Amino acid sequence: MSLSIEEEIVVLLKSGDKKAIGLLYENYSDALLGVIKKVINDDDTAQDVLQEGFVKVWKKSKSYDSEKAKLFTWLYRIFYNSAIDKVRSLNNKTKKEIQIEDSNVYKLTTNSLNQDTLDIKKHLSSLDLKYQIVINALFFEGMTQQEASDELNIPLGTIKSRLKIGLRELKKIYNP
């Protein structure tokens, strides 16, 4: 019984064989570039995202589960999210460059800082580890809920529940 090209790629990915990336590129790069171009108009940036996407695919290759999604669906999500991340990153960079003159960093007084929230990391450590991990990913690492779900390999609904419970527990600490 011969394997389809998709099945062959999955076997190669799972075994860490670099031929998988060549086959992925050969068979899916045009379609994935089309996915990226729905989000990014600039050709050079789209090509960069395509390359970055293949690096992510390689790094996450062992986590691919054919029970959860078809190969193209999994690839689509990685490349689409990479394109969105690139747009956000470029927008944030532009905003930061623009706001340099308008910064109020030097105008802050210690009276305007809430002394109670400065020790949030200390209080965070008093929560169950499962809540700490989610809150840390979302607030201190800047991930979206979907990114945290993908990165931590936790279902999105569980991420949302843990966030809600974790924040409720922190609220008890700050507003007893």
C-alpha cells in the first residue's frame, strides 16, 4: 500500500526527517503564500512570513496530530497566525516609533503607581501552578488566548476557564 503525499509528509515530520520540509514547500508553499497574502500585501514581508512559518512547522512537527486536524488545516493555522503576528509586530513597532516624543515615562510619580499591584508576580506564585502558567502566558508573555492554547497544548476553553478562575483568586488577594 503506497502512502499519499500528505501521509508521507506526516511520517517524515514525525520522524524528524528534513525531507519533510522540502516536500511541504514543494506541495504547499503556493497555497500557504496565498493564505499569508490575505493578511499581508507586501511581497517581501509575505515571503519572510512564509520562511518563518516553515521554521515554526519544523519546530512544532512532533506536535502535529492527524486526529485533530488535516495537515493543510494545521499548516493553514500556523501560517495564518504567523501572518497576523507579523502585522501586529509591524504595527507595534510603528506605534512605538511614533510615540517616542509623547512618552510620559518621565512624568510618572511614585504616587501614580499602585503599590499594591507592583508585587503581582509574588501574589501570582500563591496560585495553583495551572493558573500561574496561563496568567503568565497571557499577561507577561503577551500571548493571545489562542496562542497560549497552541503553545501550552491546552484546549482554548480550558485557557479561558483557568484565566477566569486565576483572576478571581488574585482579586481575593487584592480585595479581601
